[in-house]
Amino acid sequence: MEHAEIIQKTVAFTRQTLENAEGGHDWWHVHRVWTNAKHIAETERCNLLVVELAALLHDIADAKFHKGDEEIGPKTAAGFLKSVRVDQQIIEHVQQIIRNISFKSGFDKPKFHSKELAIVQDADRLDAMGAIGIARAFSYGGFTGREIYNPEIQPNLNMTKEEYKKSTAPSINHFYEKLLRLKDNMNTATGKQLAQQRHAFMELYLKQFYDELK
């Protein structure tokens, strides 16, 4: 099967699977990550098929929506990719990217590295920043019943992986615990460049937020 046909089938599978997903982790999130990844890949030497497949499948079964099961995503992706007869080596690479792409994976000592992971991770991080990142943070906060802001609950800047996974802190805290940290953790030159403006917009938003509280 040719590259274009594999991608076409993956798009159809992902759209159908995420049809009723939470707004911050739905098909349109995946589409933006896919678009960002292809853009970054233009400036990097990489396997484009791996990049596109990983971008399209990175949130196919997010652990936080499946009782914390961190293997359901890689398993779901592998099952689909086998059905369209993708090479086993590519399947395993895509699985490793899915396992290692998330912010919470950074709490552990890195066990896997590849240029393709760096690209897709940057693309995913970009979608957690700027105006879209702000919208996604509050979308997920509303979905899980979090407060928008509570001055009595301070951000935890030294949390463990388990604390991060179990956190129910207000959505504003998430800016300090994750979103504002992303700029300095980008992998690629293009990702770093694109992150600058989005980071600046989040800082501007927070200034306006606190100004209104006064």
C-alpha cells in the first residue's frame, strides 16, 4: 500500500474513533498536530510516514480517558496499522512515539529517542500553547469539573508523575505546572521558533486574567 493510501485510511480511522472525544483531544486536535508535524518535518531529515502516522495516532486512546492504561494507545495503533499491512518496524516506531510523546513521560528518564519523536512531540506541544492551548486547557478543565481559579490552591511546581496524573487542581494552575514550561523543552529549531509567539500570548493572557481579578 502506498504512503498516500495508508495516510488516507489512518485519517478515516482516527476521525471515526475520536468522533465523540473531549474537545481538547478530538479529531481537530489531531489534525492540528498532524499539520504542525508535517510543517516541522520539512526542515528535518526524517521518515515522513512514521511522523504522519504517529501524529495521526498519538491520541487514538489517551490513557487519561481509559483509567490510566498507558498501553491502550500503542495497542490500538498497532492493531489498526497491522490491518493496513504497515511494516512491523514502522509500527513499533509509532508505538514508541505514542508511549513517549506526552508531558508526563518527561517525569521518567528517557528510554527512547528518535528524530520522528522529536518532531511529533514538538507538534503536540505547540497545540498545548497559545490561544489554542488556552482553549484546550479550559475545555479539559470543564470536562473534568475543575475550578477555573482558586487562590487557595497554589501550583505544584515539583510534583511527581503520579501527582501530575491524579491532579484535580484549577485550570489556571496548569499554566504553571505544564504550559509555560513547554517553550524551553522544544526539540527542533522550527518548534522552538514557533513556540516563542505562543508562549508570549499565554503570558499576555495571564496578565489580563490577573488584572481583571483586581
